[in-house]
Amino acid sequence: MEKLSRDIFLLGIISFFADASSEMIFPILPFFVAFLGGGGIALGIIAGLGDGIASISKIFSGHLSDKFGKRKIFITSGYSLSAISKLFFPLSSQWWHLVFLRSVERIGKGIRGSPRDALIGDLYKERRGEAYGIHRALDTAGAIAGSLMAFIFFWIFKFEIKIILIIAGIIAFFSIPPIFFVKEKFFKKEEKKEKMCPELKKFVAVVTLFSLGNFSSMFFLWRLAGKEITYESISYVLLIYTFFNIFYAVFSPYFGRLSDKLGRKIVIFFGYITFTFVCIGFIFLPNFSSYLFFVVSALLFMAYGLTFALLEGTQRALVSDLSTYKGTAQGIFQASVGFATIPANLIAGILWDLLPILPFIYGAIISLLSAMLISSIEIEKS
């Protein structure tokens, strides 16, 4: 049986600090946007445009890491760029400032993402799904820490949002030193164009469709906060959001191992179905009151965490399974998903301004269609 080396845990620690920083920012960012005068469309632009622009860097970084046979230089530069850009978030005085800053931060994520995921694919084969699951778990453990710190700083210590953003920016720099202790597998591929196999093309097409309906979590947080954003509602959102990250972290390794045994497609199918039910739940969430509202919202965010646990590591593992040039393939995959987030979040923003219930109806329809497609096509090699 293939052994998991310390490198997967080092990569997980790197992601732990990066995600702790990001998840201190993420749950308070929609409220920061609201305080700066932004509405649904503004949130859609901030959430979608950054990921879309960053998609270009995902393609190039993945391809170049294959071409030169090196991953770490891209991983290091990506985490560094993201950390630097986060320091400027609290200086924003207009919501459109965040469009630029988040785009830069997402470009950093794009530069590091494909080479890092390709490196995991390089290092492991028999336990590849489990390796991706462990990485996602450590990544999300950082998210738990980050969202809990955001809640503690805001609710208990009563820090202003800008102070929390400054702390988050500093934490991001802790992700950089462990990179230098990761051993990469040096190689040099022949100079020829990567050809996507039919199975990979089908899979990327389905994931891209799903991504068109998988709009930003910030809309879920707004829905949870209600019509009037208050100090108490923000505190409640920050607390409930931790349920999402806890379930994401706890179940990611399990679903990774499950995909190694049962196959990736069935795990991904249930991920899409779970997201469908989450969207349906958010459609009816405001109809619950007091105690039931707390219980239902907590359950929905747990299920939302399960969605990511089912999908994130498993989809990356399947891309590695179906590709020879893993950096290029991860770049194409992540770029396709990233480009889809632009219309996904713009549509969600427009629908939100029309009627807050509409984005969740849209998300439920798209994810259900994606589940039907993923179950009907052959995408896994024997």
C-alpha cells in the first residue's frame, strides 16, 4: 500500500494558514460590501470577476509547471501575492476598490492552485483521492479557525471589521515558510501539446455547467442575515458559518477515500444532489422563526459543507486520473470553473436585486441538471 509522506501534510499546513486568513475575511466581506454601499450586483461582480480573471493565471501556471517540471516556484509566488493583496483590503473606502483587490488576491490563488494540485497528483497514485481529501481537510481546518476567530473578534472583543481584515492579512504570511520544506518531484516532459481525453472533456463540461449555478457563499450569508443587517445578525452568521467549515473539514478525507474505493463519479453525483437540496432549503429558510430558524440554518450549512467535502477533492482527483500532463489539466479544469463563476455570480446578483429567493431557485435547477448529466455519461477510465 502506498504511503502518504509528510509533503501532503506540509501542503495542508500551508493551506491551513492561507484559508484561516481567507475565512476570516470571507464571511464578513459581504457585510463590508454592504457598508460601503454595494448591493446584489456589486457582490456578484466582486465574487465573480476576481475568480474569472484569475482563471487566466490558472491556465498558464499549470501549463508552465508542466513545461519546466517545477511546481514550488508557482506555489510560492501565488501564496505571496495573495498575502500581500489582503493587507490592502481594510484600506477600501468604496466597494469597487474590492473588485480590484480581490481580483489580485484571486490571481495569486490561481497561480498556486493548479501547480499545487498537480504536485499532489505527482506524489500519489493509489491513494490519490485520500491525499486530496487530507489536503482539503487541513485547508478547511484553517477555514474553521478563521471563521471562529472572526466570530470571537467581532462578537466577544467587538473589533471593527477593518481591524479583523488587518489581522487576517497578517495571518496570510504564515502560509509561506512551510513551502520551502516541501519536496517536489522534478521531471521534464516532452514538448508536445496536451490532448484532453474524451472523458476529461465531458467531465469538465459538466463541472462548468454546475459552476454556472454554484454562486458565491456570500449570497447564502446574506440570506441568513435577513433583510436588515445588524450587529447581532452578523455575529449569528459568523457563528453558523463555522458549521459549514467543520463539516467540510471532517468529511473531506472520508469522501476522498470513498472515491478511491467506489469511484469518483458517484461521489460527485451526490455532491450535486446535496447542493440542490441546500438551495431548496435556503428558498424556504425565512419561513422559519426563532428556534427552528437556528436549527434549520445550522443543518443547511452542515449540508453545504458536505457538498464541498464531496466535490472539491474528488473533482481534482478525477482530473488527475484522466490526465497525463496534470498541471495543464488542472489549469484547464480550474480555469473553466473560474470563468463560469463570472456569469454565475452576476446572474445571482441580478436575481437577488429582483427577488432574494431567485438565486436559490436558479442554483437548484442547475445543480439538479448537472447531477442528471454526470450520472448519464461515462467519464472514468478502467
